[in-house]
Amino acid sequence: MGDDGKGDGMKVRGLEDLKKLREEGLTRIYPDQVKITVGMATCGISAGANRVYEAIREGIEKEKLSIILAKSGCLGFCQREPLVDVWRPGFPRIIYEEMTPEKGVELLGEIFNGGLKKEWALCRMEEEVLFFEDEPLRYKIESGLEDRDAIPLYQDVGFYRKQLKIALRNCGYIDPESIEDYIARGGYFTLYKVLNEMKPEEIIEEAKRSGLRGRGGAGFPTGRKWESCRRAEGDKRYVVCNADEGDPGAYMDRSVLEGDPHSVLEGMLIGAYAIGAHEGYIYVRNEYPLAVKNMGTAIKKAEEMGLLGEDILGSGFDFTIKINRGGGAFVAGESTALMASIEGYVAEPRAKHIHTVESGLWDRPTNLNNVETWANVPVIVEKGADWYNKIGTEGSKGTKIFSLVGKINNTGLIEVPMGMTLREVIYDIGEGIPEGKQFKAVQTGGPSGGCIPDKLLDLPVDFDELTKVGSMMGSGGMIVMDESTCMVDVAKYFTDFLKDESCGKCTSCRDGTLRMYEILDNITKGKGKEGDIELLEELAWVTAEASLCALGQTAPNPVLSTIRYFRDEYEAHIRDKKCPAKVCNELLTFTIDPEACIACLKCKKLCPVEAITGEKKVPHEIDQSICIKCGTCREVCPVDAVRVE
């Protein structure tokens, strides 16, 4: 490694330098002493991982223990955070769940006493797949480890069993602030291969043959987009990473940027070389401070090592990347609006009769892909298109990351092969619905996606199949709903979000989403009337057909899909003035069962309009002429004596 007096003096000039860094990184990831890693992504921190980390650090310092303490990104099982990973040479890697500062301190003592604390363990890992190796890395397991089998294997845990991690391959395994950790797991070796052994046209052809489609929602073939951008006329080209993830309940891009930022950098470098670009931008929403921090650190370290900047790896190829923080607008995730924002203008979309690959940033050819797409690129180029296109379905190759949230037992971030059915995702990985309730619907594709009913649970999840049933892939949000969910209320919720996020440029979108919301709001308040369903359908059609960008074009999906599959709920709200799910308070009647009431006065004391009468030991009653149907009485009743009709 050359010393040019800059940064830390380390410049990677060739393959041998990368190999040396890899050996250094391997000793960091798999050291010859005990290592404890705490998952410190946003999900872990929100669950208390910071306090767990500090408690373990203080314990190590106080007792002067020979233990390495490190941080990592999200391992996916966000519901079980904070997660703590313990590595002892010669033993399985053990992942502990729902840790607390107190548990962390106790765990330190257990480690040196040879204990496992199996009651806290989520799983053990006795082998680990490195995508850039021919064989899995297998740990040498010593026979003296008692009760090892009492802890389930990683691949036997329901949440992980059917997953295949490609884009998420390093999240939860490496320190995102360590470039050596990334290189240890094969990082930047593909970049070296590309710059020294492949022509740009060969890279584009590999991307085309792989079948990789954009993971940002539209699903456009990545290789074709790269080819169009390379062929476009212009004196300068740009590549952009779209990390303006604004869907409610979605956090795929955030987790990749927080846990494995170098995979995105390497993907962008490969794409830029293929396209002929020398400048790139990462447009990330401002609400992701940790993602911005980790990505900024990754860029700085890559620049210091000569993996970004001028004459990368001695190849003569130059490439720089800048981070641009978004302004918080959902519509800024649309490609032309995003580019307008980078240029310093209001994030409004433009007509696409001229594509951004021909005239994008500053009217020059620009290639935009999202975080997940870029993270896939190094693996595809290294393993080959033939390897990648064997995964998935005919029209949707590879894997897809989903944020699995809502009314489901296992929530978190999952990556599964395209074509896996909704049933497998919800009942095998998610392990079903809490409290034994019935599954009702799942919404895919974010606020502009559709709601898919239980009769379609065996639907394969890919771009084409989701579109056929009135939904879409989107960036990867997957919100599960149970029998207690009102589908009219769901449509109202997402339409409310979309009307607020519309930039207002198109009358059809600005007024169409507002009018749909007003009708839905009236329906949930018992003010719906005959003809409202047909009017919603007509408004939805006009909004979709007359809007300029994908926000307006897909905004009707929640309305149309819920009408399509749950029309009976709309009719019950309008004709019978009833909410079958008992969610819309204005359509409910609250009464108190005198046989069940224990006259504890809790509901009477908390009723905001004093609609409840009765004394201690005298069953209470609700005056329907006063009741505002807020539901407070039902929430506070200790014996469920409040009846709802």
C-alpha cells in the first residue's frame, strides 16, 4: 500500500493490497479472542441497544476483560431487538435476543464461566455463507460446548428459515464503519475485477442477462437502463442512488445504508464505470441521520484508500460521490422530482417524454437506481448472470427485501426469492397473526399499493403477479392486517397520506386524491350515500390516467383494491351505517352490560363528556344522546363490560 501523505497513508493500488486488507478484516470479524457485537441500527437503538452497548463496555473496562466490543447493523429480526452477538473462537456464534443492560453485564460473567445463557439465545450459527467464496465458512466446533443443541440453528428459526440474503448479505455481520470488515467479506474485489478484466459493454450485458429489475418500485430492467444511458449523447453522465424511502412502514433502504454502506458504493462504482459516469449522488431522506452518518463515513474511508476519487485501483478511472439530503417530501422519490431537488429546485416531477437516461441532472444523461438495486450489483457481477437468474421467477429474477410489519407475530426485515407466496411469507416467516385472529389482507407497495385479500394468499410475490391483482411491488413495504381492520378506514388512511404528499402540480392528483379522501371520510362517519362507490371508481380512473408521475398514477390503488375485494364493507358502511370491523367510531354504539359491569367508576371518571351515569356498586349506563363515541370507556374497562355494536 502506497503512502502519499493523505488521510491515514493507506492507498489500495492493486489486488495484493486488497488481499492484505481482507486478512486484516477477517481477524476483526473472527478474532482469536472473545468478541461481542451489538446491533446498532435504528431499530436496535430505538429498543435500547445504546444502553446495552454502554453497559457491556463499562463492564469490560471495569473488570479489565480481554473482550472485543463492536457494533453492527440490523440482522432483520427487529421485533427481537436489541440483539447481541457473541463469538468465541472454536464455538458457535450465539445471537441473544431482547437484551437489556442488566442482561449484558450478566452475560459477561457467563462467557468466562463457560455458560451459554441458552434461555436468552435466539439462535446459534455454525456456518456462514460468504457470497464471494465457493464454500460456506464453517466454524470449528469444540466438543466441550454443553447444551449447544438446546439453542436452535439460525436456519431453523422460522423467521430466517426461508430467507436468502443477497442485498442484505453483510447487514448484522460487519461493523458498517469498518471498510476492512467489508473487504473481509469480499468487498471491492468485484470492483477490481471490473476495472481490470471487463469492458463496460460486458458489464452491461451481464446486468441484462441477470434479469435484475429496479427495486425502487417500477421494476425497469437495470441492464437496459444502463445501456440507454451509456448510448445517450452528452459530454457528462451521472449515476444517482435513490434512498428517499418515504413509504409508511418501509425501511429497507435505511437498513442497507446503515448496515452495509460499502455495498452501495461498490455497486455505484461498477455501474458508473459501465455507463461512463464520473460523478454520482446519493439522495437520502433527511429523516435518516444514522444512514447519512454511516454512508458519509464509508465515502470518506473509501476516498482515503483510493477506492473513490482519482485513478481508482490504479486503473485510470475517476469517480466521486456526494450525499444530498432530501427535503422530506414523499414525491421526491420520483426520479425527475428527485433530480430537480438535487439541482436546488422544488421537488416536482416533469413529463417523461424525454427520459432521464437521456436528459436528467442538468440536462445530461443520468442513471438512477435505488439502494437495493445497487447493493445487488457486486454479487451479480462476481457470481455471474447465470447464477442470479436461476433465482426467482421467469419475469422477476433474484430476491426482494420486504419490511414485514403490521398484525403479524414476527415483524422485521426479510429478503426472500422472488416467487415466494404470500402464505409462506406471512405464515412461515411471519409465523401468523397474533392472538389467533384471522388474516384479512396484506398491503404491498407502500401507500400507493393495493390490499390483497386472504383468498389470494397463495399468490407468488413478484412484479407481474402483484400488478395483476391490483397491487404492486413498490419499494418493498408489506403491511399485514387482521379481522379487526376496517378496509374502508385503511383506504382513507393511505389516501389521506397521498393527498398531503401530492406536490399539487397536477389538478387530477391534487384534487382527485383530496376528493377521494373526503368521500371516504364521509363513509367512515356514517355520511356515505348511494353512488359513492361508483364515484370513487370514476375519480380513481381519472386520477390515474391524467396524472403526470407515479404518485398520482398509483394513488387510486388503495381505493380500487379495497373496493374490488371488500365491496361488502363499503356497502355496510353506506347502506347499513355499520362498520363490520368495529373500527369507525361514528358508526358504533357503546353500551354497558349490567351483568358484567363491576361498577368501578373508571369509565365514568374518564368519559370526556360525562355521558356515563351510575354510582359505586351500581351498574353504569351510557347516555346515547351525549356519547361522542370516543371509545374511552371500552379502553379502560377492566372486565370488558362495554359492548360495541
